[in-house]
Amino acid sequence: MKSLKLVFSISFILISCFSCNVLDVSPVSVITNNTFWKTQNDAEGALNGMYVNLRAIEDALTAVGEQRSEIFQGGVYGTGGNDMLHNALSADQPLHTDWRIYYTVINSANLILKYVPGITFSSEAAKNSILAQAYTMRAFTYFAMTKTWGDLIIRTEPTESASADVTVKERSPQAEIFKLIKDDLEKALQLYPDNNFPTGRFKWSKPAAQAVKADVHLWTAKRLNGGQGDFTTALAAIGEIEKADVSLLPNYGDLFQYANKGNKEIVMAIRFQDLDGAANNHFWRQWIIGSAVPANTDAETLKMINPVGSGQGLLVVTDLVRKQFTEDDTRKKASFHEVYTYDAAGKPTFYTTLTMKGQGVIVGGNRLFLSDIILYRYADILLMKAEAKNALGQDPSTEINLVRQRAYKENAGKHVFVSGTKEQNDEAILKERLLELLFEGKRWWDLVRFGKAFDLVPNLQSKKGQNDLLLFPISNGVLSLEPKVKQNPGY
């Protein structure tokens, strides 16, 4: 009798926190196919377990998506030995180079796709929704992985045996990975019963699957020579998102308030809440400075860091990026707070910054880093649309100006975008994405997709032409377990 891996069992223990429901399971240490995959409740429990596993990779998603770019420098506590910050990657770093945690998410999706079709549901719509979410999750995870490592092992069946013929495989070419991703997205889009968002917007939906589709096709258009066809597909997917209940919030800073989770700008997020296992340990904690703020700063700043010691402050925004924000851009103060010290005469000296996104919530005098991790939101989608339109020779002004109008408010008239050449427009879109999506796990991938990583990241400028460095190394831990997997070139 085949049995599921222990890690899958553990996921179900966590589900009671994640979904606020207690599962009725037999008191055994391993869930077997004799006792599970029988009812709709089993399938719904497995679905929640899949989202628990997604939450486990948010650290990696955030770190890989940001830290190799130009936006971070070490804070007052140093850098924590961060190799990505310096683009000095090695196979010894476990977080960003170990793909096993991603394959855990994929395995969760594969289990659902294998067993749920055989379960009787109260309605076909309910069954199809679960299958659609599993296909979307698998597509999203493979997309995150192939951007990071290139060629991958393709696993479309759950790993239910330790046999070498099941576990030991070679990597498949990236083109095959993208074929699987696109096929999965099409299957998902056919299965979603409607265009609605689930409550809280932290589970996959048809609009969220369209966001992944647009993101994927923009990537393949630029990185895999997909050209006009892929740009057109991306634009069409965005058009479908715009039919859903989604809009820009009037005030940029409201997006990130803990009390405003799941707002109408959110397309898909990873949910964190109190009493979740390890929920207070995700990556935002490294971006909030703590007790190292000196006493000779202003009262507003001291109030912001209450309680003293909140976070680690290992990473703060670089001067290079900080100075690209104008004072009339409301995104500046909503993204980071500039800390100054003052001498006896009141003369200010710039000291560091506090990250304003992802502050979480203070409970019982302690700061809990429970802000959701936003994977897609409408402003991101609008700028994707501008990117696709520009590539197709269309005017991207409308979308860029919608984003700027919210950012500059009464001063928007001073920042009206007027279309220029394709190259000029792309430059403007890339910068707008920097200002709009700072700290949201997008910047590194934007630089790679636009072909600007070696131009705009200072510590990569001397390495221009070494394109192997755009991929990440595969961890030694993976290599020790995967005899058919070879290290990426350049490492």
C-alpha cells in the first residue's frame, strides 16, 4: 500500500490553524490511500495543505525576486552575510539554491490532480475549482523555479515511492518546462467555474491564473523569443483580469495596512495570520530596523519602531534607489521612512531607512510580522499591460498615467507620461515598476526580463556578458541527492 510522505501528514496538522477548521483524522502517524482521498472534505483539506506549503516558500520567493537587484544595501546591523546582495552566489547557501521546498508545493498539487478526480463532490463546480487551483499552483511554482534555475526535473505525478526509477531523474530543457506551465494554465482557466475572487484573495482564482499567464507570456516573449504572439497572449490575459472585481485603491499606502488585507487591488497574496506556525518569522522581519535607532532622532521615528527591537534591519533601500523617488511621490513615504539624526544645533544627518511595507501588527506589545505577501496586484497588472502594448507598437500612456495619478495625486499633472520610442517607453515602464513595486519581490525578475540586470545593478556591471550568472546555482544539498542533476554553468 503506497503511503504519502510524512511532510504531507504534517501539512494537515497545520491546516487547523490555516483554515480555522479541525480535521477529523484517524490517530495514525501516516495517512494512507485507504484512509484518505475519499470525500470532498479530504480534498478540501489537501487544498489547504497545498497553501500551507506555498506559505513555506515565501521567504525564497521574496529573497530571490529582490536581493540580487540594486534596491538593497546592508542596514545598521550589517547584511547577515547575504551573498545575493553582493551577487556572490554559491551552492552552499540553502535558502535560494535549494529547490526541494518548491517541489513540496508541486507534490501537493500533483496529489490533488491525481486523486481528486475520483472523489464525489456536492457539485462539479466545487471539484473543478480545486483542480483549477492545483493546476495554477503547479504552473506558478514551476515558473518561479525555471526563472531561478533554468532546466528542471519535471514531476507531474506525486512522489509516493522512494524507488530510484521514481525519484532519480534528469532535468528537462526550459522550453519543456514552459510548455507544461502554459498547458497547466489553460487547463486551469477552463476549470474555474467563475471569474470571482475567493474571500481574502489568498487562494488562486481565474483572474489570478490570468495574471500568472500574462507574467509567463511576457517572460517567454522576451527571454525565449516568443515575440509578438506571446505579447498578444499576455495582453489578452490582462484584458480578462480587468473584467473581474479589481481596481486601484485611491491611496497607495492603504494597500499595505494590516487591517486592509484582501483589498480590491489584490489579485493574489500569501496569507499570514496570528497563531500560524512560524508566521512571525517570514522575510519582512529583516527589513524593519530595531533597537539600533539612535536616541537623537525625532519623536515620529521613535514612535514608528515601537516596540524597540522589532525586526532586524539587515536590509535597507540603497541610496541609488532612494534618491529616484521625488518628494511629491506618495509611494516614497509609504515604502520607506528616512531616519535622520540631529546634532546639538538641530542639523540633520541621514542615518538609515525604515521599511514601511510589511510592518505587520503590534499585539500585546510585540510586533508580529503577519503582513500578507502580495504575489500580484492591479498596479502590477497595469504596468504589465503597458509593457505588452509597447512591445506591440501600441501607446502605453493610459496605463502608466493611471499608476502615476494615484502616486502623485494633486501633482500628477507634473508627471504626465507621453509616449516616445519603444526603448524610451520600456525605460519608463521599468522605472515605474521600481517605484511602484519596491520590496514586493519583482525587481530582479524585471531587470532580467527587460535585459537590464548588467546595466543597472552596480556589482554586475563589470560582469556584463556573463549571462550564466542570471541563473542561480543549484544547492549542494540537491546535488548530493540528485545524481543526474549537474550544476548550472558559471558555478
